[in-house]
Amino acid sequence: MYHRLGVRNADDVTRKRFIENRVKNLIPGAGEVTLTSQPDWSSSETPLVAELNVSIPNWASRAGSRTIIPAAVFTAVEKHLFEHAERVHPIYIEYPYKNSRT
């Protein structure tokens, strides 16, 4: 809804640039983003779905029959939670488990 409202009075070129820039800000480094399918901006009933081609040079590497992609491609905007070497407060991560012996 907010994306539709932000560019409701814009033309197709401005809307295309808006979507490409939003996706480009989500990926790390220098990448190319090209919109291939415009979403339906006029209908408020359907979700805002766009198809894009994203190219990030030299990010994937071959390892035999597999392709390895760094996790940074998908987590570029996340905050680094555990980056400090020393802790001031303890961290407790709840791990529910079931003892299989009982």
C-alpha cells in the first residue's frame, strides 16, 4: 500500500526507476537491476508483484556441480547482532527439546 501511495501520481518511467532503486538498495555491492514486468499499480485488491532481473558480478562461484552464493546477498539490510567480541549482557537463546529417553 505504501509503495502504491508513494508513486500513485507518477508515470511508468518513474515507477520503474522506483522499484529498481528499492531492490538495488537491498543488495550489497555493485549490482544491476532491471524491471522485466511492471506490477499492477491501479488495483488495490491484488498484491504488488514485479519481476526483475538482478545481476551481481562475481558473487557466485562453482564448486563441482553446485553453485555457492554468499549469504550476504540475502542479508544485506540486516543488522549485525553478534559482531562484538566482548559481551556486557549474557545472551540466552531458548532451545526447546524433548528428552527421547522418557
